[in-house]
Amino acid sequence: MSNKKWIGVDLDGTLAESVYGGLAARQIGNPIASMLTRVKKWVDDGKYEVRIFTGRAADSQQIPLIQRWLDDNGIGGLKITNAKDGDLVLIFDNIAIRIDENTGKICEDCIKFLNKQKFKYVSTERNQVMSYVADSAGVQYNAQGYITADC
């Protein structure tokens, strides 16, 4: 087992476009070019190992689908996981809201980002959760869409 530090990259919505509906369990979206380029650079640089960090890895039937997608997009051979370990240094994920380390406080820049957004999408359970989290933090945030950027 490698002790090399690694970067986790989420698949759906981060490295690949999100697919919704019944197809989501059987299909992975098109690659997001800017993130794919970034991952290829990290792999080529070799400073850190890059792993696909996805909830899909909890289902063993998803692993071959993910591996095929990675192969088709020029980054085959990356490890696929849904588990953190002590060598993980950073996660790239489209739905994460950062917490200031060792405080439990939501990152101020994330709160500012949430407060500036003018969403135009239909309400989803994820948006309802985001509204709940923001309200719990005492911020003026009423999500009607979803977050696709980080602070």
C-alpha cells in the first residue's frame, strides 16, 4: 500500500457532468474539460496521487463503469474510493461547504458566496438542506437552486 499523499476528486458534478433521473445509476456524464485537464496535469506531475473520491464506490457494480469512463477519458488506472485516510490532503467536490478546521464554523467565504447567489433552478431536497444549513448558521440564504462553485 502506498503512503503517498493524495488528492480526492469527486466524479459526478465535478469531473463529469451530473446525470439526473433513473439514468444516474447507470450512466456517467460527459467530462468537464477544465477539471479533466487539471486532473491529467496532477497525474503527470506525480507530486500527489489522484484518486476518484465518489459515493458510487460504495456499490461494487459501479466500479467497472467508473473505470471504463476513466479509461475512455485518458485517466485510466486511478484508484476509486469512497473512504478517507490519513494520506488524503484535499478533496475537490461540487457540493461541499467548507468548515473552518477545528472550529465547526462554516467558512466565511462560503457564507458570502451563498448570500450573493441568485438561483434560478427548481427546488430540490439538496437546496432545502442548503437553506436549512444556512438558516442554522444565521445567514440570510434562501436557495432555489444548487451550488456549482466553491469559495
